[in-house]
Amino acid sequence: MATPTSIKLDDELKGRVQQLAKARRRTTHWIMREAIAEYVAREEKRESFKQDALRAWEEYQRTGLHLTQEDADAWLARLEAGEDVEIPACHK
């Protein structure tokens, strides 16, 4: 269920939204909803990536296990070549 939410826009931005809505034959409401939805989806992905990186860093600090750049490059090259290879074992 959608609930109304108000947002204050300065005149310049409001005009830009109106122009875009007119050009796209959409309502300003639709343009703003799409913009917010896209922004939230992008930022959720960014936050998820950040959290994954922090977890990986914490795991590395705890265990010391890692792949070298050379290991990763060689593995990725084999994948790119179409080989079905497992990820290399991590080492300290």
C-alpha cells in the first residue's frame, strides 16, 4: 500500500523534473518515484558490496588466508577461456 510523502524541491529542480516528465510523457510523480527507486536500489547494492568487503577483510585479518593477484589472474584467465575450473585454494 502506498502512502503519500511530501518532498520539498527548489524551483530549479522542480522545473527540471517537470521538463523531463513532459518530454517522457509521464507525470512528475512517476519521474520522482522512478528516480527514488533507482537511487535506493543502487545504494543498497553499494552498501551490500561494502559490507561484503568488510566481512572479507575481517576474515582475512582473522585467518590470514588469501589469494595472490597472480593466482586470481590465472584462475580468471582460465574461466575466460571457457574452462570449468575451481577457485584456487587460499594460502597464508
